[in-house]
Amino acid sequence: METIYYSSYISGLKVISSDSAEPGLSEKTGCKNKVASLLDFISKNNDFSYTIGKDLKSGQCFLCERYEKSIFSTLKGKKVSIYQLKPCVKDSVETYWSDRYIINEGCEVLKEEIITDLYEFLTILDKNKLMRICYFPEKINGIPQDDQDLVDRAIIKYRMYGESIMKVVMEHHPQLFERVKAGIDAGLFKEYGI
């Protein structure tokens, strides 16, 4: 198998193990593509700031801003390590990346690349056409013009985590607040909890 890349906010790792997983994440995953690994990692803690994916026509990874300057405000100054690992995966995971893998315990690090400013790094990748950044209000790859995906995600997160999600919606997407509230009142996605 080819090299696998694993991204983390934790630097200096020599072996990727259960201790190296980010807080709140149940599994460690890597990708054969370094950019996909980085984007897959930053997508884990994001719900309403940006959408990450792979363009179906070109196969190029993208990062799509969901409100003005959201990429800058959430990623500027963040330090990330991208680890190149010896092949040590147990299962592939079907995702839009099509090359995402669950990492076995005790996977040895071959090389660490430290990114000192994630926002700056991503803008360089965009400039060099290694990925694409779509700045608000631009949309890509079927992201709904009416932001229905964010409405549905907010309702599901509300069902899972409660009222605090409504504060996030009001702060970043106030134009969607009434639609989210209407979906909650209508009982949408009840299977997710509340």
C-alpha cells in the first residue's frame, strides 16, 4: 500500500496510536492524498463555517466558505502537523475522498510536516491549484443555493446537543434561524434525539 497521511493539532508524534487521536474523535483516519488528509481532519470539528469535499468532475478537493471570512476566522493562525506514515491501515472507509483509511494501532511516523498557519497554507494550495477555495457567497459541487444542507445539519445537531446550537446558527447564519426553528417545531429528524 502507498503512504498514508494523518493530520493532527498535536505535533511531535513518533507513533500514531489511540493516545494520539484528537479529543472527541473515536477513530484515527488517514488518506493517501496529503491535501485530502488535511481537509478531512479539519472537517471533523466544523459544522457551519465551511464545507469540504471533492469536486465530482475534476476530482480536486475543495473548501467552500459558508459565511463571509469564515475560513480566515476559524483557521488563521492554527498550527497543524501532517504526518507521513508507514502503511498500517486495516480498513478503507467509503467516503467522497475514496481513499480514507482507518489507521491501525502503533503506526510509525516517517515524516512530519508542520504547518504554522493553516489559513496561509490553504491559500497557497489554492493559488497553486492543488485544491480550490470557494469564498462566500460562491457555491460548488451541488451545495444548495438556499443553504438547506446547513438548515438540516442545524436541526440534527439541535436534536443531538440541544439549545446551544441555536446560538451558533444565530451568530453565523441568522438568515436561517427561522427555517431551523420551523424544522425543529415540525419534528424533523426526531430520530437523532430530543
